[in-house]
Amino acid sequence: MAGSVLFVTRKWSPAPGGMETYSVELVAELSRRTDVETVALAGMPDGSTPSPAALAGFALRAAARYLARGRPPGVLHVGDMASWPLALVALARRPRPLIVLSAHGTDVSYHRRGGLRGTAYRCYLRLGARVLGPRARVIANSSATARAAAETGWHTHAIVPLGTGGEPATAPASGHDGPLLFAGRLIHQKGCRWFVEQVLPLLPEGIRLAVAGPVRDEREGPALADPRVEYLGPLPKEELRRAYRTALAVVVPNIEPLCGEFEGFGLVAAEAAAAGAIVIAANTGGLTEAVLDGETGFLVPPGDPEAWRALIAEIAGWSDDQRAAFTARATARAREHYSWARVADEVMRVYEGEG
């Protein structure tokens, strides 16, 4: 790879979310390997979308930063597919850098929602594929994301599953004697309400569910009123890690909406396993790569209440020794495989032309 890296992203802290975590953690690891300059739009702490004026100002700032350099960078890396126009500035000067785009999930699948907005977004991505496709290398976070990108004409050069955010804490020796835990944004496709309505009634009365995360879809709200559900709200990172380690199991019960939207990766599954949790996730979308089935957790068919009931009942019957043995193996494997160091190494290979 010749020259430095200019990493441009509209997804940055203090906003929460997988794309923000990706940008921050990847830049930190890349900076240990090469010269990285970052142009980032700081997100809102509540995760709300920046205003159109803020986005426009960010685009102008990114272009100005690129054009003000004495020499173009060796790599211009744009942090998500919706921001592909930010790479057009690379066509204005020679020598042209290698253009790299990261694909996450919603940024390549929003067109599946249909309607006027979905159709417009499909045309927008197709335009990007025509203009930049032959010149850009796309890094997808899962095979599901790569397939969605292909629907609008983008070719994926490398599939790089994500890493876990921050340093995982040590699992306790006392076992997992708490409730089941759902962690993440409460939106339809993540399946919290489905789990409460379809799976929880099949489980013994003593098994309860704790829910940690913000309500982003009002359709999910009724699930929190169930008497067997305890709503914790959004939790700070260390409190969430403690909840992972004490939960009977962390459930990631994503469903498959008719529109075809999906979880691009499922960072909660990898983070929970690295923190010492027993993870059960739906075998759908990017979760198929966020969980190493039987190693860092377990995959079950999406939308199958009986399959969920049977596995949870089996895990609830484990002895303390069985739990300790599984979590020790799963935590070690998750920390090894889902590391940001591994992600950065694979991204560097794309930069160097090996993707």
C-alpha cells in the first residue's frame, strides 16, 4: 500500500450503534499499523440522525480536507455505503487513491422496504455502483450484507466479520443464575416482542426476561408490559457486561420481516460471548457469522418457538460445571476470532490489494 489512509465517516461517537463502534475501533487498530487521518461527523448521544445541514456541512468538510492535502492519500476509505458520494472527490486529482467502501446492513438493504423511499434508495445505490463500482473495493461485514449489496450492482471484494467493542471483562465463577437477557434497540426485526409473545409462555414460570436497550419502534413497547419482563433501559457498557455474565442466556431472536431486511452482523452476539455469556441467536442474516455455532454460542431457526424453548430448557438444566466449561471455551474463542486486531489485519490486506 502506498501512502496514508483517509477514513471518512458520518458514524462516530458519542452516538451508540454497531456502525459507530466499527468506525472508532477500526480506526484505532489501523492507526497502530499505518498513518490514518480521520474525518468524522460526531453523532448524537441518543442515536438520533444528524440534521441535513450537519450532513451537508460534513460532506463539504470532508471534500475540503481531501483537496487541501499536498498529496492524495494512498487509500480513501468511506465508512458506509450510503455515503458513497463522498468518494467522488477522489476522482478530482491524480494520483487517484484506492477507494474502499464499508457495507454494514441497512445501508445496502434499505431499498428492500419498497415504496417511494425504498425505490429512490435503490436508484441511488445503483448510480453509485455505475460511477464508483469499477474503481472501489467493497468490504462487507457478512455474507448476507454482500448479497444485499449485489442487488444494486456492487461487487464485494472481502467479507470481514466485525470485532467486539472494548475490553471484555472476566466471567464470574458463580455461574449464570439470572434471567434471560435481550440487549439492543427494540425494533421489529430484532424480535424482542416476538420472543415475549411466542417463546416466553412456553418456558417454565421461573424463567424471566430482562430487556436492555432503547425503544425505537413503538410496536415493540407492549412486550415490556409482560409481567415476566423487566425493562432495564439502555445500560452503560460495564453494567451491560455484568448483565451478560449473570444472564441464564443472552437471546438474539431476530425474525425475518416480509420486506427482507436483516441484521448486517449482530454485534451484541459477539460482544456477549466475549464477555462470558451463553448466546442463543437466530440463524439468519449476519448473525450466521456473528455466532460460531456450538463454539461461541448457538444458532436456532428464526421464528421457531419450539426450537427456542427446547434449547433454553436444555441450557437451564446445565450443571454449574457444564456452564463454566462452555463459557470458558466460548469466551476464549470469541475474544480470539471477534477481535478488532483481526478486523484491521483483514482490512489492511484489502488496502494492499489482497482482497
